[in-house]
Amino acid sequence: MKGAEGLQGSNQQVIWGGNNMFNKMKKLLSVGAVVASAAVLLAGCGGGSQQASSSSGSAAQEISGKISASGSTALLPLLKPAQEAFQDKYDKVTVNIAGGGSFTGMNQVAEGSVQIGNSDVNLPDEYKDKGLVDHKVVVEPFVFIVDKNNKVDNITKQQAIDILTGKITNWKEVGGDDQPITLIHRAKSSGSRATISDVVLKGAAFTDNAVIQDSNGAVRAAIASTPGSIGYVDAPYADDSVKILKFDGVEYSPENIIAGKYPIYGYGHMYTKGEPTGAVKAFIDYILSDEFQNTQVEKLGFIPVNKMKK
């Protein structure tokens, strides 16, 4: 009986031991399955990440085509560097930017002859039914400039109004030499002119006794070479060849504009016919990106839109 009991106990141990081995193998197989599943999931996630990255890279490579823009010459010092940087980033895109004035740009984009109309003015009422979409991209400061030999350093707002409307015609009337004033400025199609009209003249009419130029650069060049002349330009155009006047005793600086002390500025707009897509959207997005706004805009003489007080 003991033998039988011993054999029975031995059999029970074998069976129990077998069960233990079976359970251990079962656990090992379960762990293996979990590990294998995790590996599959990780591989899938990794593949998805690579696929997303690849898709993102492909999207960048897929941006191609030609972009045509015209309009504001005040925006050219901003848009030309943006054009070069964007084409370096997307080598399958060609960007062509022309001047002509803000209203020319708005007319051409409304007609469909260009894809972007660059402008210094808010969308006028007569354009509001033409399907144009406004992209406000930058703050544009403007300054009054004179030739470098002019003794006047400052003009008040009222003096500026009187000069622009033809009421004041000699520099001695504003503290300068006895010298006739030559007004040199822009044509009616100019957004720069519209900004000065809106901010300074407040509805008064420009005198017809003036020399008209077709760009900010041409205004600066003419004033630099014409004694007794005065005009206005987008601040980035005001170089060492001319003298910048204070306005109401306040010197132009980005800080004074942001603080609300210097009032002569407008906004740079890029208008599109409907919502932009493809390369056009990518170009506008690039100009509005932190990459460009925070590193290039101020260097180029403009002010990022997000720095203005609400």
C-alpha cells in the first residue's frame, strides 16, 4: 500500500510538476505574444511617423508653379527678400513681383491678370464685391523727407497739411531759408499717397502744383537731387541721401509707432481673388510665419503686425 501510495504521490508530483511547467510555458507564451504585439504596434507607429514625415517632405517638394504679384512699391523692400528666400526654400516655384502702385495691384488681381495684388490701403468700397481676400502682412511706416541741405528738422501736422495742399510755398514760412518749396510725391494710383491723404490730410486735397513720380525710390532720388524739395516715402526707402523730418516733434522709430507716439503708418496688404491655394498660399503663409516675421521684417525696416497694440 505504501508503495502504491508512494507511486500515487509520485504520479501526483509528476502531474503537478507537469501542470507547473505547462503554466510557466503558458505564461511565457503570453508574454511573448504581448512583446510581439508591442513590436508590431511600435513598428506600425514608427512606419506611420516615417510615412507622415515623408508625406510632409513630399508636400514641401510638391509646391511648384509660378506666382505673379503687382502693386505697392512701398512693399517691395519686404517682398523682394521674401521672394528670394521662398524660392530658395521651394526651388520649383518662381515668384514674379512688379510695382505699379497699390490700386494697380488691386485692379490686376481683381481682373485675374495677377494672383496677388500688393497694397498699402484697406480694401476700398468699390472692390468689396470683387471677391478679394485681404491678407494683412506688415506695418508700413512713412516719413517726410527733404534734401540734406535743408535746415528744417521738424514739421507740424498743420504745416504738412499746408505744404501738401499748396497753402505754404516757401521754406521761410516754416523756419527755413527763403526758398521755394517743391513738392515731389506719388500719383493717384499710389497707396503711399492714399495713406498720407488718410493719416495727414484727413480729406483735404493735394495741390496740383507738384512733381509726380511712379515709385518710392523715384521720389527719394528726385528729392535727394532737388534743393528745396519735400515728399514722403515708405521708411525703408529713406537712406543717407536724404534727411528725415520729425513730425510734430516726434522722431520716426518703430518703437514710437508701437507706443502710439508717431502716427504716420499704414498696413501692407496682399490681396488674392478668393482664398489662395498651392504656391500662392505657401508664399503668403511664409511671409506671415514666425520664421520671417520675427527675423526679417524689422531688419527690412518694417514692423511685425503682432507687435502693434490692439
